[in-house]
Amino acid sequence: MDCIVISINGVNSTLERLHQLDDSLQNQLVKDITHEVFDEVKRGASRHFKTGVMEDNIEMRVRNGAGVVWIDDKNMLVPWRGRNINYASFVLFGTRPHKIEAKNKKALKWAGLSGFVKSVNHPGYRGDNFLKDSADRVFNNLDNILSEII
């Protein structure tokens, strides 16, 4: 599972201001940051809209002073090197060029090709780490979020 854990403990640039907050304001800050990251991740995932499953699988939870945003495995697992993994990893981190071969159906229908083929050479994908980029955007705006709470 690919996820980002959001916690007050990891914020160095505004740590002094954070220590001034009481527990209820710290919890509110974590909740607000988690919601902001969640919204940003949803926007990032919307660029990968072939089926919409990835965007639908973005989840968040705030508990015990920490927030988590992740891409759930539901309908996202694909076989890879003898095990099933969440294909969001390929979207986030990219792939090397590789060959895709038909297995069960003995033929592939590939977008952009007419007819069916037994295999295709995938050129690879550089990745789009919208999960990390979303967290970066929110944390770069952390002082503004903190100012709204104080």
C-alpha cells in the first residue's frame, strides 16, 4: 500500500509555533492538513482517469494525532513477479521498458493498434508521484494553514 503519514512530529520549520498549540488545536491542524493532502491527491489521481478506480480508492484517516492518506488496494492489484501489487506503484514511480505478453486469452487488444497481438513492447513510464507532490504542496503552505487555526 502506498501512503503518506501526516504527523505533527515531522514538521520542523514551524515546530516552535506548533508547540504553542493545545492538544485540541494540534488535532485540528492534523485533521485540516490531512484533508488538504487528500483533496490534492484526488486532483492528482484525476489525471489518471482511464477507469477511475485509482481516484475512487484514495482514502484518508485521522486518528491519535496523525493523519494518513493512501491508495487502497481494492480492484487495484495486478500480478508482478509472482505476487500481486497495487498498480498505483507503477503510476507513482514509473516502469522500465518491458514486454507485455498475452497469457490466458493468448492475444492482446492494445489501444492504438488494429486487431490483436501476442505481445507488445511497452516503452516504460517515467511516473507521476502525485502522492508526494500533493503532500509537498500542502506542507509548503503549512504556515498559512497554521495561521488560519491560531
